[in-house]
Amino acid sequence: MLLHSSWLKYTLSVLLLTVVAGISCAQVTVNGSSANLIYDGIDVSSYQKDIDWSATAKDKNIKFVYVKATEGATYRSRHYQYNIENARQYGIHVGAYHFFRPNVPVEKQFLNFTSVVKKEDQDLIPLIDVEVRGNNLTVRALVDSVLAFADKLEDHYGCKPMIYTGHAFYNSYLSGKISGYPLFIARYSKVEPRLTGGANWVLWQFSEKGVIAGIDHAVDLCRFNKGCGLKDILISGRKVRSRTHTTAQKERRPELAAEEKKEVKPNPEQEKLDKEARKRAEKRKAEEKKEAERLAKQKEKLRKLKEKEQKEAAKQEQKRREKAAKEARKRAEKEEKMRQEQAKRDQKEREEFLKKKDKERQEAKARQEEQAKADRQRKQRQEEQARKREEVKRAQEKAAKKQSQNQKAKNQGRRVNQSSPDNDDIYY
């Protein structure tokens, strides 16, 4: 099959084909040079439009053809049934392929494919065309969906399908993850595919520019790997068929050979038919060119629309970001204001607390000083009282002593010192 939308790569001009009985290979262009290459099969789709399978079947290199049947959940090739029936009628082994869309549910794709592809019409195992990763899908999700689809096909058709993909795509996403399935690898080069992980391929699509009799557009060419052949892609129970139409020429009788050497005069009727055929070809070419231009315009329109949508989305995103930034600034300013107010409150509370503590310390100090003063005054009073008591005691002791002396003197009849305050009576 063509890599997705690869028909856009080609010009839509009609190619002049040369049909020669017994041709053993098609002329293709590889890396800018023309060469006669050996190939084993081709694949076709609606891109090749109406194919003259009677002419194509004369190419003895073509052992098989894979025909595009479906894509995703809804697309069905309008040329599929025609290609399958006619290619098989002329002895070419046929198979069908499905262009896999990873983002589309597997069940829907399976129903689409099986509604078109009937097992009794097939010689070859089904082919899954895996070329796109899908939007926003992980590699694991891609692989899981491919394997789920492959399992369903195996259950339905009773054989493992083959997986077609590009050389780089396999090495990047599928290497080591789809073991057990035959591989059909596309690599448009003179160098065979080299798959990472030690995987082997059965078929190699080496060119997308094959020129085949009966087909008005470039065709993908492929060949088997060494040691591989039809047996590796035939459905179990199918046998290799011989061509019902062969390129071998029958032996001509001498008189017919001589007759062919005679000059043949132009046939007016044939010239008319040829002229009409050329006109049809030119008309078809013009229509194809017009269709290509329409598609190009549509593509450009879609591109501009997408660009406009992207710009609008970017504008909306910018507005959203500016709004979010503005709101964030407001929140930050509000939070800063609240923080400052809280800081002021905290500072005020701290100052009041410190002031209160200072006042309490001063009051405590004043109380302590008053208490100390009271203690000193009490002590002084106590000392004064003690001193007075001591003086009274000494005075009493002195008076008592004096009285004792006077009494003694009185008792002895001596004159008492009248100046003494202790003399209450005078004795002679």
C-alpha cells in the first residue's frame, strides 16, 4: 500500500505503458536511476483507479497482490471488490489490507474490515497497515490497540495477520513488541531493512514507483526475504495456483509470421478509436488535474482554517494567561496587604505586650522597694524599741541598785544622799 496519503506525492499525469509479452520485470526509478528490478508482488488501492488485470497478469513476476479494503471505522475502497475478483480471475493470489487508525476503537475497525473482506475471497493472510502513531497516544497504547486488532482478525479468519509498517516506524515504536507476527517492511532504498531486536521480515516494499502493465499510476513493488515465499503468506489450506493467462507466446505458423512482416495500412476505424481513447485519456488527465487542484485548494483552505483556529486558540490562551496573571497579582497584592496589616497588628500587640510587661516590672520593682522600705522602717522601729527597752532595763537595774544601796545605808543609820532621786525618805 502507499504510505498514508502518498498519492499526493505523485503527479496525476497518465503514464505511457509498454506491454510486451514475456516481460520479466518492471522498470522503476530508485534513487534517481532506472533499473530493471525483480519483484514478487504489488499492492494497490483506489489510487491506482481502474486496473486492466488481463494486462497486469501477463507480468510473470507478480505472484500476489494486496488490495486495500478499508481504513478506520468507516472508509471502504470502492475499487476493492473489482480488484479482488479480477486479479483472482487472472490467476494472481490476492489478499486484503486495512489501514489502521490507532485512535479509532478496535471493535469498529474490525467490524468495518470483516464486513468487506470475506474469507472465501482470500488467498493471503490479512494485512494490517500500521503507519501512524495516533494523536496523544503512548507507544504502549498504540501497540495494545494493534495487538487487539490482530487478535480479532486471527480469531475471525483462523490465521495470524501480517503487519505492514515503515522501517523507521518499526524500529522507533514496534521493535520487540509485536513478535510472532509476519512483518512486511517498507524501505525505499537499495539497502534491505535492518530491524532492531533481531526481528526478521517476510516482505520488503523497496519501491513506490513501479511501472506495471495495465496500471495507469505508480505501484508499490515488494519482494520476499531469502528463504521466504508464497507459503509464508498463504492462508492455511490454500494452494499455489498456476496462471490462467500466461505471458508465453504460442508458436506462429511460418505463413502467419510472413504475413506479420507485411506493411499494415492504417485502419481508419482503428485510428478513430485511438483518437477517442487519447481524448478520453486527456479528459481523464484534465479531470485528475482538476481534482488534484481542488484537493490542494481544500488542503490549503483547511490549513488556513487550522492556522486561524490555532491563532485564535493562542489568542484565547494569551488572554487566559494574562487574566490568570492579573488575578495572581491581585491575590499576591491582597495577600501582601494582609501580611503587612497582620505584621502591624503583631507589632502593635508586641509593643503593647512589652509595654505591659515593662509596667508590670516597674510596679513589681516599686512594690519591692516599698516592701524593702517598710522592712527597714519596721527593723528601725524594732531596733528603737529594743534600745528603749534596754535603756529602761538599765535604768531599772540602776534604780534597783541605788535603792538597794539606800536601803542598806538606811538600815545602817547613815545619811542618805538627798540629791539622789532615789531618796524618798531622809534618815539620820
